[in-house]
Amino acid sequence: MPTREEMAKNRFLKPIAHRFLSPELWRFTRRSVPRGVALGLFAAFIVPLGQIFLAAFMALPARANVPLAALVTFVTNPFTLPFWLVFANQTGRFVLNIDAAVGTGAGQLAEDSGALARWLELGGVTAFGFLVLAIVTSAVGYLAASFAWRFVVARKRERRLVRMENRLDDRLEDKGE
């Protein structure tokens, strides 16, 4: 996980490094956390390389949490890439409904077209699947992070109120004696 100082020293980020040093981009708040998760997931699925930099650049105008956006991009990594490629291809086929649209002539079309055309079709369907995954996972990630944030904050507040109540009870008991 890159630190603020490492990002400021990066040669690609030098021109805008001063913006990355803004403390509001590194705080965990109820608005910046879901934004960071959504942008990180979007960047993870939309580009194959440079995901961390894309997430960091998108976090600036969105005022999202930069380290969280960078961290979430690791959902797609070299170990999980084969799974995501197959899943994106299946998603693209499902959304585009390719098998039903092509119909019974699919076998003849595949035989007539060259290997390059088949690879282009496969790549296009997979790229479309990645676009769908980027949009859907971003939305789901935003909602999940928002609800998780509310749950965590509510539990902390509840515990704090119980502690305050206990201290107040202890003080009242001490005064009564």
C-alpha cells in the first residue's frame, strides 16, 4: 500500500503530487470510504494495467479515500485474473445474449470466419463483460461500504453510550454513599 510520501515522490504523479498530500483524501469518513471502494472496483475492472494510478487520479476530483481506492484495485490481480476473464466473458455473453442472437447459424459462421475474427469476438465480449463488471461492482461496492460504515459507526456509538451510562451510574453511586 503506497503511503502519502511515496505517492508524492512518484515520477508520474510529480505534477499533481501536492494534491495527493491533502489530508482529506487520506481520512476515513462516511463519504470518502464508499467513494474509494467504488472507484477502486471500477478501476480494477476497467483497465488491465495501472489500476492503482487510475483509482488515485479518479479519487482526487471525487474526494474519495485514496489509500482505500488503491487497495481495492487488488481484487483483480495476476492470481485471480483467469477467473475474472472467464467470468467477464460469461457475463458479456449473458448480457449481450450472443448465443440466442446468432442462433443456429453460429456453427457455420464460426467455420467461415477466420481465427482472428473469432478472437476479436471473444475479446469484444470479454471487454464488454469487464465494463459491466466495473459498473455493477462499483455500485454494489458503494452500497456495501456505506452500510458497513453505518453498522460500524452505530456499534461504536452504542458501546460509547453504554460506557458513558456506566460511568454516570458509578458517579451517582459514589455520591449516594
